[in-house]
Amino acid sequence: MYKGYCQVTGDRPPFSVLSFYHLAPLEEPLKVREEVEEFLRRHEARGRVYVHGQGVNASLCVPAHYEALVRSYFTSLLSSPGEELLLSATPSHHPLAARLRVSNRKLVEGLGSGFHLAPRGRHVTGEQWNTALREEYPVILDVRNSYEWEVGRFRGASRPAATHFRSLPALVAEELGGRCRESTPVLMYCTGGIRCEVFSSILVSEGWRDVRQLEGGVLRYGEGEDTAEWEGNLFVFDDRMVVPIDGVLQLQPHHL
């Protein structure tokens, strides 16, 4: 088991930060939670995992030599044959959480057990996102909180006037007020992508026809070669707090 910081050997940082979510009905979430926690503890993981009847939402830090095994485990657990588990991975020189927490709770605020997520907006890659920003005239919706926007944002995205996720539906309606639901391109983004699943579903159900969401969120976008449409840094929900767009933080977090 690792404690505190590990010595970096060679060119590879000793830890991997893994972020992912998977939305699909999950049978026996209580049992799945127990199995997931047992597996992660055996493989020295830290961070948080939410297991719910609607799926899984996770942000983990694991020793780098366990990354492939953890990927394989969750792919087998959550994905259908031939389906890719969209997972963002960032190297780290430090373990980025004090402990492991695996709990049975809703995956995101606003996503209750009775919320119906289909249909949703169309997922677009980072390359497709850049093209739309440069060649179209979309409305860009940042569905994070205002303090996250302050740290970094896409060019042209307005500052969210909210600090709580539950207040965003009214703000989205205000941002889109007076625009044509049939023809206005609406591009939305968040840190890892799961908030957009909820809000794209809301917009589509209200009649917005061209709703697109950034696949894998800003975390996935930061792994691409062209990140020129992003301004500033990225707020993340682990002990790094604020990182460059590629997620790689070289300095030791002072508060660990």
C-alpha cells in the first residue's frame, strides 16, 4: 500500500487519475458497490465512486501499474460487448485523495431515480467541437458552477450565474430565451460530461433540435492535440483543485 508520496522512477509518474461515468440501468447496485469497493481497495485506489441504479460516476487515483487492470475491470463491469468505456486518464506525481469512498448515491444533482435521460444531445469529439465553435454561431452553455468558469472556460461561454447545479435549468432557459429551437446550435460542456447528460436531455425534451455535448467533457478535450479554444486552467474535484487543461500538475499540492 502506498502512503504519502512515492518516489518518481524514470519518466513515468507513479499515479494515474481516472475519471469516467457510465449511464445504464444497473441491477443490484448495493451488491455492485460492495464488489467495486473490495476490488479498488485491493488495488490501492483513492478517490470517490458513486454507484446507483442508473449507473456509475467515478474519479479515482491509482498506482500507475494498476491503471490497465482498473480500466479492464470497469469496462467488463459496465460496458456491453464491443462498447467503449469513455475514460479520461492523467498521470500524476502524487496520490490525489486522502482515502477511498464508494457509496450508493445519485450520480449527479438533478438526476433522481425517476429522471428519464433519453433522448439526449449528440456527443461530439474535441475536433468536432472546435470546428463548430470556429465555423458556426452556436450558443455555448457552460453547465458548471460560476467558480469553475472563473478558473477557465471556452471562448464565448458566458459566466454561469449560479453556484448550485439545481438552479441551472432556469438559467439555461434564460440564456436561450428568444432563440429558435428548430435551428439554433446549442453546444454544452462540463468537466467530465455527466452534467451535460442531464441538461441535454432537458433541452431535447423541451424541443431544442440541435443540442450537442462535448464528449468526455473538458477532461477529454484536454487530452487532444488542439485545445486552442480553451482559456485559462481547469477546476477539478480532487486535491489538485486547479490544473492546466491537460490535467498534468507538476507542483506538489501544498495542502496534502
